[in-house]
Amino acid sequence: MCRIKERLIHGLFFLNGFFVVIILLGIFSLLVFTSIPAFKEINIIEFLFSAVWNPDAYVKHSYGILAMIVSTFMVTVGALVIAFPLGIATAAYLSDVAGQRTREIAKPVVEILAGIPSVVIGFLGIVMVGPLIAKIFHLHNGLNAVNGSVLLAVMALPTIISISEDALNSVPVSYEEASLALGATPWQTIVRVKIPAAVSGIIAACMLGMGRAIGETMTVLMATGCAPAMPESFLGPVRTMTSTIAIELGEVPYNTTHYYALFGVGLVLFIITFLVNMTADIVLHKHEKIVK
Amino acid sequence: MTVKMKTHITSRTQGVSNKIVDENKENIVKISVKDFNFYYEKSQALKNINLKIKENTVVGIIGPSGCGKSTFLRCFNRMNDMISGIKYEGAICIDGKNIFDKELDIVDLRRNIGMVFQKSNPFPKTIFENVAYGLRINGIRNKEYISEKVSRSLRNAALWDEVKDRLNQSAFSLSGGQQQRLCIARALAVEPEVLLLDEPASALDPIATAKVEELIHELKKKYTIIIVTHNMQQAARVSDYTAFFMMGELVEHDLTSKIFTKPSKKITEDYITGRFG
Amino acid sequence: MKKRQITQVLGFNFLRLCIALVILILAVILYDIVSKGMGQISWEFLTSMPKDGMTKGGIFPAIIGTFFVTVITALLSIPLGMGCAIYLNEYSKKGKITRLIRMSIRNLSGVPSIVYGLFGVVLFVQLLHLSTSILSAGLTLGLMTLPWTITASEEALKNVPQYYRDGAQALGATKWQAIRTNVLPYAVPGMLTGTILGLSRAAGETAPILFTGAAFYLPFLPRSLSDQFMALPYHLYVMATQHHAIEKVRPIAYGTALVLIVLIFCMNFFAIFIRYKLRKVRIK
């Protein structure tokens, strides 16, 4: 009796644990199944490699997402260019240089920053960063790729800082001691010993930050101007995959080609972030092995 | 040379001689281990162990670290079951019943066999609740019965006088030695017949150790006790029988007085005289 | 000074500059929102409906909507997340299935929030016919927070020493008894803290609720779980980009942003408070 009950409980917890696998598979398969009808009408090559997205055209609808993919990567790369050095420097400072007091201030700062909703950051992109960019570059308005990059950098920073810091902290003390004992300065030790030893962890941190930036919706939706065309420069408006879905899905009727095509965009987005996160995961695993 | 060694033995085993086990007294065999093998994944941790343990005796298990003595102890209440990739062969019979029998309820087994761990491990509850824990999980609700049982267990564990006025304080407020005796009391409360002690005094100071050893002497009257110890003087002081393990094998098992004075195997003698280990 | 000492001083100062910049970013964000949103906050702003085409009045329905959605999110995410964490930390053995589960959790936490929105539309709104409602939106957010809940709960379980389990089982407790009486009581505060932190993030999310139930404007409060709702983050989005008189409603947008941030901070403080409070009880 007692044993049956125990088995039952074990079984229930197993089902509960396995539920997450079902969700992940469910997300993937629903995206696939909902986007399949779209490809009855749209050539999949055209979908991926055409830059013209014009579902509302009278004569010929076109569903090409290349411009969105390029926009997404432009904004993301811009964000990483800002967040990567800033994040790693901050992590290095926190793990190796900062005193107890600085750390006590900085830790909550990073946590609070991570807790600010993306819609608030996007709002600030409109009211604060946008006008600033417009002033600096003498533009009509500041809603463009640079704006999006700056905001995404802010959003990716907490991820990059906290994971890089973990990576740096997991470098064995013996490395540091060996370096210092050879007469290296603390600065040399950080730059030549600790950062190289933690490099795979740091790369993983940046990839996770990148994953977040690619999938981020509200900030880019609000701050990048959202013109559905191939981006011309960092100072022009761009429209990412996420913002396209956000703008259009609310307005199209269910079960139309346009609707299915938007799920196709979601599927591409899912696959890209999945690959980025998996790579980060593998790299992070490698880091753990090396450190051990 | 021989003379020198003999004196060495006696000096390390003082106290053995004045403890007399009545060999004529016919104790019933409580536990018998037959052709017992134990494997972790692919490596064999215990090899072909045969051993009989009589009721109301104390068996000391000694041997160098990693010889399998703690693993062996944890077989008696099947605590090793929690580790994945283990395998048993052979039998351990308690009162004639094989504990690896498929019909046997592992929970009943553990209720019948108390265990005290190497590091004292009180739960983060009050002193009272620690001792009452085993009763409560057995579904006992009667308050009077529980409090009666708790006080008797604490008395049996020679802790009552020290804690009777502070039963509602956290168990962590006790000293290390008191915590260990509390763990013994906790094990006693569920009325086991066999007690397994896994190096119960390894983390204690000499005074606390003496108290625990004294307690083991008392407990022997009611329980069958198996104690793993690193400390040979301790084995000599508390156990009636001693089993010497090495590399997963039971090298020798005999009366403590015999093992410590006239071991029949050379390797036992080497270990006891401190040549290795 | 030697050359390498100069390098070191310059290097350290560069790092200091970076961290100062990070702190400055947060300070600017908070200063801007607090200074400009503060003037908007009043009892009326918090407790009244929007008026005159949302150019006046308060944000009460948005507060209520966010509250109800977060409750649904919690109801889905807390039991499922804790159960999964218990399975992983207490029952699972090393093997392919466990690896698969862990991999799924890590990947779920990386799925973009808008993709959760798409999933919610198909599963809850279309397939399960829950319509665009509080329920659909709450369940979507619940799935999104699941990986965070699991990770936080497992962390809390890991912090309970192994001997609590061994000791209880050696006394004859069954596995579940040991978990229930001697592991969970000490892990629950940590689990709750982590979970509430996750919920606070969910409360600020917009993308997953865009198509699953959030409404631009509703003249009444939601009456049941199958009604649409207004939510703080979506309201801020609307006020910032979709309103016909954007410049005119800026103050309302600032006020909404401030309320949203304060709400999230309150949830965080509450989480930390629970951990602190329950830990104290336990040690006694």
C-alpha cells in the first residue's frame, strides 16, 4: 500500500518534470503547423531571401523577411558592441577589483536593471534617447537602429555582467596566485590570466545576452521607427522580426495567409534564438569542464 | 623484536583485558551475512562477506579508509539504495529474514534498524521535535504517548538531565557531543532492535567521546549494535567482537580481545600495530 | 612610476569608469521616471477610470488587470514549477531523460516572449477556445515564467543539506514523507522568493499579452476571467505610441511607468522579506 503510494507520487512528479519537454516541443510544433499553410502560397526561398514584405499589396502580396532578419541582426550587433566591453569590464571590476562596499552597491544595481520592464525601457527610448540622438546627428527624429541598439544594450547588460562575473569567479584561485607570485601586477593578472581562463564563460554570457536582444520585442517596437524595408544605415528606421509580429498580428484576421506568414516569422525567430542559446549552452559547459 | 611488538600491542589496547565477554552465554544469532557482494556501477565494493552477529553484542568494524566499512554498514538498512547504479548479491538476514527480499518493505526495515551518522545531524527543529520526528512520521498522534517516549529516549541516551529544561530550544543550541546523543535518542524513539553507528565519535572531543562510549555500553543490554570506527582504541573499548575489513574483504572477525592480542592473520596484526592505515 | 604601474592605474580607472556608467544608466532611468511621474501620482490617478479618450483620469483598470493576470500566472507557474524542481532535485537519476528535461528548461528560458505570445494565441485562444481573456494571457505568462520558477525552486532545494533526507529515511520515513516533512519546510521560503521575483518580471511583460487578452481601452472592469483586460505595461505602450494625442498624455505615460516600476519593486521587496521572515522562524 505504502509502496504503491510512493510509486504514484514518484510517477506524478515525473510527469510534472516531463511537462517542460512537452511545452518546448509544443511551442515548436504549433509554430511549424501554423506556418505550414503559408508555404502553400509562398515560395519558401522567396520568404527567406526576399527583402520585400508587403502583405497588403493589391496586385501581388509579397512575403520576404530578409529585411527583418538584417534589421534584427543590425540592432543586435549594435547592442553587443556597446554591451560587450561595458559588461565584461564591469564584471571584471566586480569580481577582482571592487571592495565589499562597491560590490554591495553594484549587485542590486544590476538586479534592479534586470527587473525594469522592456516597455519602460522602450518608453525611455522615445522620450529620452530618441531626442538625444536626433540632436547629435541632426536628424528629424531619433527612432532608428542606433536607438534600438542602445536600449537593447541596457537590457542585455545584466545578463552579460552576471554570467561573466560567475565565469570569472569560477577561475581557480591558484591561477591568480601563480600569476601574482611570478611578479605580475593585478591588472596583468586580470587581463592575461583570468579573462583568458574564463573566456568561454564570457563568450557564453555574450551569446545569452545576444539571445535576449534578438528576441526582445517592446523596446525595438517602440524605439526603432519600424519602417518595413531594407535598412539603409544605422541612423535609419528598421523593423525587426519581433516588431513585425507585434505590429501586424493584432490586426490580421485569424487563419489568413498573412496570419500564417507571421507564424513563419515566429518560427524563424524561434530557430535563431534556439541555435544561439544552444551554442551558448555548449560553450558554457566547456567552460565548466575547463575550470574543473 | 617479538617482545617489543607485544608490548606495543598491549599499550595500544589497554582495557581489552578487563572486559570479559562470556563466551559460554549462548546468545542467539541476530544477523547473518551470507556470501554478500556489493557493487557500485562496475567496481565491486564488498567481496564475498560472511559474518554472524549475536544478539545484544557490539560489533566493531575497523579497517583503513575506503575499505568498504561504511558501505557495509549502510547495507543493513539499505541506505545505499539511494545511490543509482548499485547492485547486491547474496543475503543479509535479520531474524532469519533476508532484507533484500522483494516482499520486504524497506520502510519497515529502516524503522527496525536505527542509524546514527558520522556527523551529528539534528534536524532544524526543537530538541523535542527531533526525537518525536520518527514517531510522527509513523502516524502516531497521541501527545502523551509521544512525550512519554521522547523523555524515555532522552533518558536512554543519557541526555535527559542536560536538556529537560530546554526541550523547546533548537537542537542546534546543543554542543557537538549532545547533538550526537540527541541523534541516538532520535533513533531509539522508534524502538529499533539493531543500532548502526557510523563513526559516531569522530567529530567529538575526548570527554564527549567517553560519554558516547559509556552510552554504547548501556545500550548493548537492549540492542544489537554495529559500530564503524576509525579509532582502534575505541573499537577495543566498546566492542565485544571486531571485524577487520580491507579492500572490500572481511579479513578477520573474532572476539575483540583475540583480535587485539592474538590476531590470526599477519595483515590484521600489521594494521593493529599501526604499520599502515 | 614604472610603466606597468601606470598601465594598472589606467586599467583600473577604465574599469571604474565602466561600472560608474552602469550605475549612472540606472540612476538616469530611475530619476527620469520618478521625477516626471511623481507629479501625476494621486489617489485619484490610482483609483479612477480613464476619462475623455484616455487623456484624463486614472489607471485603475490597468492596475486591476495586471493584478488578476499575475494571479493566474502564479497559479499555473508555482505548483508546476515547484513540482518540476522537486522531480529534478529529489527523484531524477542521471540519464537521458533528465538531460532532456534540463535542456528543455534552459531553452524555454531563452524563447523570446513574443513567441510565447504566438503560442498562447494558437493554444489558448484558438485551440482551447478561451478567447482573448485574462485566463489566456495569464496562462501564457505562466508558461513563460515556468523555467524561472523551476530554476529558483531547485536552487532552494539544493540548499537543504542532504542529511535531512538521509536522516529522515534512516528513521523509517518514506521518500515522500522525508521530502514533505523534512525538506520542503526549509526550501519553501527560498522557492517562494525566487518565484515571486519571476512573477514580478511577468507582471512587466507586454509582448505575450499583446494578442492574448490585453485591451487598448475598456470602459468597465473585467467581470470574469474570460473578459479582456487592461494591463499596466500595455497601457504604457498604448500611451507612449498609439494614442492620438501622444504629447498630451505624456504625463499619464510617465505616471503609468512609475506605478509599474514601483509595483515590481514592491514584489521584489516582498520576496526578499518572505525569505528573511521565514528563515528567522525556522532557526528558532
